[in-house]
Amino acid sequence: MGFNDLRNRAASLGLSRGKSLGAAIDRLAESKASSGNMTKEDVYAAAGSRAGISSSTVKQIVNGQIVCPPRDRLEGLARYFGVSVDSLVSSARKDGCEYE
């Protein structure tokens, strides 16, 4: 494999990082918004508050700009959405994150 092949492979892996966790949180936010007569912005704000982070940080996780958030933040998000933290950790692991 040549240098350009390695560089292209690294770039493609980088583009996919954060996609699994972001997609999982986005699905949960969409469901919560539609079932509770809320906007996604409202959901991001409430979820972030529960996790001790800002709504913009939640959006950055959803967009894949923040990869591998700390487990305690995932625990807060899981509590807000009413899912197991293991489900979010599992999604984050698909993105290459490692948690104890």
C-alpha cells in the first residue's frame, strides 16, 4: 500500500469517526422531540443540562465534531433519554472510543 493509499484510508476513517454515537443520539433526540412537542434544540438543551454540558456540545457530538465524550457525560445523556449507558457506549465504541 502506497503513501497516498494510506493517507486516503486515514482520511476516510477520520470522516466516519463520531458517526455512530452521533446518529444514536440524533435518533433519540428526534424521538423525544416528536413525542414531547419539543424542538430538537429544546431536547439538546435539556439533555445537555442533564449531562452537565451545553446544548452546543450535544450538537457537536451529534455532528461528529466531538468524538469519545467522557463516560460520565454519556451517563447523563443516557439518563435523560431513558436508555442504558451501555447502548451509548456501544455506539461510541463503533467510532473507535474505548471506555473501561
